[in-house]
Amino acid sequence: MSGNKWHKLKYNLQEARKQGKNTLLTFGGAYSNHIYATAAAGKIFNFNTIGIIRGEEHLPLNPTLSFAKDNGMQLYYLDRTSYRNKNSLEVISQLQEKFGDFYLVPEGGTNELAVKGCREIIKTIDIEFDYICCPCGTSGTLAGLISGLQGHNFALGFAVLKGASFLKRDVGSLLKISGNSSLINWDINLDYHFGGYAKFNSALMNFISRFTSLTKIPIEPIYTGKMLFGIYDLIAKDYFNEGSRIVALHTGGLQGLRGLSKKSKRIDFF
Ligand SMILES: *Cc1c(COP(=O)(O)O)cnc(C)c1O
């Protein structure tokens, strides 16, 4: 279980146990870090896992899905239209008919319990800082960081999707359900999506190779690469006050590189 996905799952696993559920069901794309982490968590903590995957099956399975399967996850493919309606009562009750009783973990793992888990990330940082940055997919992680800061410092998210202004509303609702709606020391930057989710260009790839060869820290172009590109660009544009100390949260996601480097053979990440 890598990166932020463990923090998002932790209290969901406890809740599933408490409710006496033996099976976790969740949703994701074919390269999803969340599917990967849920499969691993199921194996470690003895839950059956069902992964509802967007689109059709492609054989051989990519590295993400074959890892999931090897860890005991049952994979089931949902056409894109039904997938879009995955939160509707109709689709959920079809899944219940097919798979029986399960504990539902939402796509990307984001819910109130995920926010509670990501709150704890703040306590693990033992240096002083002014800003904490993270990439945003669903923004559950950012909501957790904000709630962990409790009004101190500033949390800055970088949207990895295009047109993601809805994320600010989503963070608002997540903060509200976790009793933190008064916190305003945060923002989401929408400028570094590079064309959309999982899209990238040579400027981003060159940045990633330079960053990794300088720091020896591996990053990937879906989440952490976009955030770090954004941080460096904002530093150049004087967005941050002089002398600020910026923490960038490495949210993981390196497993996805294996599938990606196959998809785009010409790009050499490291
Ligand atoms: C899922 C994921 C994110 C996004 O987290 P959200 O809580 O959905 O915003 C960021 N980075 C990596 C590596 C991820 O796998």
C-alpha cells in the first residue's frame, strides 16, 4: 500500500471490520493506485476485495491489475456509461445482487474516514513549514491536510485534472462533514493539469527527469510530477513569500509508472 492511499483506507478498514463486513468493493481505472492499494490492504488484513474497473478488459493485464489479481482481488469491468453512474442506487443494487454484501469504498477512497486518516499525515512532519503542498485527484488528501493543520500554515493543492474548480466545492463539503468548515488557510491551484488527467507533455517529462537526477527522488507524471512542476513554477513567479519553507507531500503512485512506461515507450523517465 503506497503513499496517501494507506492513510485514506486505514479508518475505512476499521469501519468495515466493525460492521462485520468481510468484503471490500471499490472502483477505479485500469492504472489506479487506489485499486492497487485496496488489493494489497485486503491481502494484508484478510478482506475479500472486488475491484470494479472502468471500461473493458484488456489481456494480458497491465502491471497494476495483475498485482491486484495476484493479491486476490476479483476484477469486474463496467462499461463507461454504467461506470459514470456508479454511485447511483441502480448500479449499486446491481452490484449487491451480483456480489452479495460488501463494504463500499468510493472511487479514489475519498470519504469522511479518508479525511480522518489523512489528517494524521501532518503529525508525521517534524520540521517547521509555512506551506504544505499535495497533488489533488479527488482532494480527499488535501481536505485531510487542511483539517490536520487546524488553521495554522497554508495547504496548497495542485489539481491534476482539467477544469477542476469543482474540487474547491468538494473540499468544502469534506471539511464540513468532518467538522472543519471554518478553515480557510488553503487553496487549489488549477493551472498545472497539462491538458487533463494522465496527460503530459515533454516540458513535464523533462522537468521530471531533471528533478529525479538532481534529487534521486523518483516521481511520476500523473500526480507528484505535476505538483512539483507547479511548485517550482510558482517559486519562479514569486507566489510564495520570500524565505517561506515549503513541504511537498510525496503521495506515492510509483507503481503506475510501470504501466505508463509501457504505454509511452519513447519517454525515458529516469
Ligand atoms: C490518489 C492519488 C492522489 C490524489 O489523492 P486525492 O485524495 O484523490 O486527491 C495523489 N497522488 C497520488 C500518487 C495518488 O495515488
